[in-house]
Amino acid sequence: MHRRMRGTYVVLVTLILSMAVGCGLNKNEIANIYKNLGVFHQALNKGDYAAIIRTTDVEFRKSSQQDDLVAPFRAVHEKYGRILDSVPEGYDVRALIGAARITFHQHTRFEHGVLEEHFTYMVRDHEPFLLRYEVKPITTP
């Protein structure tokens, strides 16, 4: 009986490890998301909130009405103006079963202030979808 339990344990550990390996992100996927941040900033500068919403996770889109979805992006754009430059400050990855959640931290200078931006993406089947966008003011003129 002891051998049988040990064999079951080995199978279980192997299964868990194989699932975890499938949810990790490689360097190309991370680089792709960095490109998405540039596209996000271009859309924000243009006030093209619909383009931003198209990149969001389906659960994010289901959570509110369309007007409510664009409100945070519109508020940032109207209060702080155009983005002048943005510098990556790192990211955190959390592996999930069948997916990964990654949060990017950016130091972004706008026309009317400097913000710390946090972008959280859900990555499923190697496709990133924006899940959350948070900003914290660092300086405002």
C-alpha cells in the first residue's frame, strides 16, 4: 500500500508541475505586452477609449456598462493630458492554472503631472488581455 501511495504522489506532483510550466510567460510574451503598453498609451493620447476596451479581458468588459468602462481612462486623459514619456519599472508575474497574471509598473510623465501606472494583464493561450489599470499621482503641477 505504501508503494501505491508513493506512485500516486509522483503522478500528482508531475501533473501539477506540467500545469505550472504551461502557465509561465516567456520573454517574447513579456516583450509583446510591453508593445501593448505603447499601443495603450497611443490610444489614450488620442482619446480612443474603444481601442483600449477592445484589449481588455472579457470579464472586465462584462463587469460594467460601456460608459463606465471608459470612465477611468477618460479621467486620466482629461486630468493629466497627453503622455510625454513612460519608463518601465518592472513587473510581477503570478502563474495560475491555464493562465498567468502579470502586472507592469511604469513611471509615466504626462503634460500635467507624473503618474505611477500599474497595468495588470491576464494571459491565456499566449494572448494578453488588460484586466486592471491603476494610477497613482507622483507629482502634479
